[in-house]
Amino acid sequence: MARGLPTVNSTRDGRTARALWIWASLIAVSFATGAILHALGVLTIDHLPPLHGHFRVLTLTLLPAVAFGGAAVLFLPVLTARLGFGGALLVSYGCALAWTVLLSVSADGPAAPMTHPQEYPAVLPLVGDDPLGWLATFTRHLPDYPTHVRGHPPLPVLVLWSLAALGPSGPLWASLLIVATGCSATMAIALTVRELGGERAARRALPYLALTPASVWIATSMDAFFAGVGAWGVALLVLGGRGGTGRRARRGYGARVPRGGRGRTARRLCWGLGAGVLLGSLPYLSYGLVPYLLIPVAAAVAARVPREAVLAALAGAATVTAAFAAAGFLWPAGVLATHAEWAADPGAARPYLYFLFANLGVLAMLTGPATAVGLARLGPGGSRVLVAAALVAVLALDVSGVTRGEVERIWVPYALWIGLAASQAPGRRWLAAQVVMGSLLQGLVVSPW
């Protein structure tokens, strides 16, 4: 090799160093500028900007989570590489659940956020035994509801009402539903990656999905539930493009599954319809999830999802919209009412230019240093399409100005997809860095979620 020409490794090392410098600088500048603005009285409702929380120091109570995280760094990559793919998915899901719950119980436990008077369960007594009546008058009575209810469409409340109607009620059960659904995004995203980039890429991503720093806010913010619903919507859409036949049919064996004809079309329609219902529910879970729909669009294009599956998904989404309209809730009217409440809220006075970059600093914390390194090394493949779509969606939401602060929970559905880039980071030390980041966030920040 000619003298003076950089090697591939040296070029990648340079990219890694630059990525880490940008990642660390973005976080540092966000905190430094936020501290100045808070001291000047510009930011009065955020005590640890850009985070909506307070500083604390956890010690011994965090040790179980740290110990589990360390063990997971050692053993999870081995297990996800050697087990059958179904086993790898289940082990990763179990690891995600354990890691998330252990982080949460190191402080007040997963149920604590759901006991706050401004959270969704506080409005359940007003729903009573008439959810349809409550839904029909939701927009009219919006100013009377708690903060989180005023800032969202009505579906989160209806989900928790349905859970209570089935039997389990109370903050703990609501929290368990949220955490279990949010952690299940680990499996859904891995299934999507396998369809677009192959099984090896999916296995490599699983440990990073399970041990993401965003786990701090998966337990417990309702946005974690949104993340699970969205991830499974994307996965069903992509899997529906295969007709729901699974790996056996794709490899050409398992004769009981037809490779064409009416059976495959019916499966595509069913999977597409299910995907459409899940994805169509996202705007009724959170107005901030509209840009999220870029992810299933990008995944469908990359996977070349057949037309019948796409049409079924559109029909499923239309069914959700029609059902809410028939029940008396019109989405545009909800947007206008919520925007009026937001404009009157102190959060609307937060400085736009600060949070324009500080929101990205929070995203850097949620996705961790391994993601920064992986973004610098991300090559062609299915993961890049998904990561790029999630990044574009985040930037669109950030520039809109409606996400001025409190994005540590809002970014969760997006951060999980962006975190796919972390699987490109070389060596197990970067997985350890993710665990350290999550431990620091849990140990040093008191969050209302």
C-alpha cells in the first residue's frame, strides 16, 4: 500500500472518534445551555434541561440492574447467536423485560408514574361504564382533563379502560401492560430487520435492542406502549408481504404451506389488515406519531410488499378512522383542541431554538454512544433504510416546534429504530457502553415517567 494512504481501519477509527465527539458535544452543549437558561429564568418548568426531571444520586438500589446489565453483556450476544431464531427472540425479550424492570425498581418502581394525578388513569372514573359516551364528548371536555390526556388523542385512556374492564385494574397492571408491550418491540423490530437485511443482521441487533438506554423511559411512560404497537404494525406489514408463510416457506420446504394461489393471498390480506389496524391506531394514540408512519412506508418499499397487502393495510387504517368518526371523535377536531390547550400551557413558552438542538441531545442519550458509532459505520442494507426513516421522522417532529422538551418519552418509539445502528459498533465494549448509559440515566435523573 502506498505510504500516506489511510487504511480502511484507520478511516473507520477516525469516523468513530468524530461520531463520539459529536455525540458527547451535543449532550454537553444541551446541558450547559439549559443550565444557563434555567439560571436566567427562561426555563422555569424544567429543572434539569434538556430533561424534564431532577438530579439525584442512586447508589446501592441500582446494583441489581447494573449486575444484570453486566451479565447480559457477557451472555446475551452468545445466546442470540447460537439459539434458534425463535429462542433468540424470546431470550432477548426476557432480557429487555428484566433490564427495564430492574432499572425501574431501583427507584420507585414501574407503577409509580401511573399514580400521578396528571396521568391517564386519573381520568378513568370519568369514563365510567360509558366509554362511547365519553369518547363522543372528549373534545368538548378536553380542558377539564389531566395534562397528559389533554395532550393526546383518546385511545390511550380507552386502552387502560379496556384493561380495567377485563379484570386487572390499578396503576401496577397498567404499568405492566405498558412495559410488556414496549419491550416486545425488541422482537418486532428484529423480525422486520430479518425480512429486510437477513437473519444475521437481526441477531446482531437483538442485544442492542434489549439493552437500549431508552429502557429507562420504557418503564414507565405510555409512549413505550405506542412503541410496541408501532413496531408490531411495521413487522406485520413486512411479514404480510411474504404471505405469513415464515422462514420454512422462504427456504422452499414445508410443503403444507402453498407458495402461491388463494391461500397466500388470504394470508397477505390478513397480515396486511392487522398491520393497518395497528398503524392506523397510532395517530389516535399520539398526535406526535404521525411522522412515525414514514417507517412502515420505507419498510414496505424496501421489502417490496405486494399490492394486496398494502391495500389491506390501508383498509385496516381506514377502518380505525371510520370507527372513531362513527363514535363521535374526529381526528382534525382533536388536533385543533389539543393545539389550543398546548398553546395555553407553560410548555409552549419554552424557547424553540434551544430545544431544536437540545431535543437531539436527548435523542443521543436515549440511543447511546454505540448508536453514534454505528451511524458512522452504517453500510447498505435493510437496517439503514429503517434508521434513516426514523431519523427523518424525528427531525420533522423536532423542526415542527410542538416537541419543546419532555421528549425523553416522546422519542422512545423512534429511538428503538434509530438504535438499530448500534449493532454496527465493533466489539462487545459498545454494548457495555449502552448499559453504562442506561444506568447513569436511571441513577442520576429523577423522571416523572
